[in-house]
Amino acid sequence: MSIILKLFINILLLQAGPQDVPSSRFLLQVSLLLYFLAGILVSLTNFPPLPSVGISVVDTFLLVSLVWITLRVWRFEHRIAQTLTAVLGALGLLTVVALPLNAWYAALEHADQNIDQLPFLVMLGLLVWSLTVLSHILRHALDTSPTLATGLSLFYLVLSFTLTSILFVPTDME
């Protein structure tokens, strides 16, 4: 298992890509579970349990769909398992590592304290890094330009935030 952990760390450091991930159904399932559970834990810092599960379901579904559809359109179906494993495993691991920082930021936000720039910059840095990792994986999986891979990553981010806001963030009805 430590070999797989090192592989995901190397993907996070942009030193490995989806082509380095073994095509294993078990590893894909473990990566999917890691990503899903990490998503719930992150959501729990801002939402009750049931919406947190819903947010993680929506986000996981969108990410898997983006990878699956994109690879099918580019006719790289044979890379789907490796790419999904790389995306879900690496971003799931990054989410787990970021949990304490996310909890710190959420605690400051909920306490109605004036949040200084450091927590915001750290969270923004993690968001940019996760997009960079997703772009890196998509670039390798699709044999495409960094610009297109970044565009796909940003599309996923906007879609995920938009759907999450529509489905799970209450609006004030006056």
C-alpha cells in the first residue's frame, strides 16, 4: 500500500501521471471511496450530515462523469480506469491532508471573526493546487495541451460549485 501512497504523492507533486497508475478495479474502488468520504468530511465543516453526503455524491458524480465523458469523446476509453484512479486517489489524498486547514478556516468563518488573509490564501492555494493536479492528470490522459486540460478542470470546478450552490445552499426567501 505504501507504493500506491507514494504514487499518489508523486501525482500530487506532478512527478507522475495516470499512465503510472496500475489498471486495477480494486484500486479504482478504493480511490472512489477515499474521494467520496473525504468529500463528506470536508462538507461537514460547513453543512449538516445529510447535505454533506449529497454534496459529496454530486461532486464525485461530476468528477467521474467529466473524466469518463472526456476520455470517451477523445477515444481513450482504455485509459478511463487509470485516469479515474489517479484523479480520485490524488485529489482524495489532497483533501484528507487539507482537512485540518479546512476545519480551521470554517471555524474562523463560523465564529464571525474577522478572517485575516492567511487562512483565505491557504485555502485558495489548495484550490489552485487541486486544479493544477487535475489539469496535469487530464493533460497526460488526453495527450493534449495544458490549456485545454486547464479549461476542462475549470469547467468541472464551476459546474461543481454551481450545482452545489443550487442544490444545497439555502437562499433567503423574503
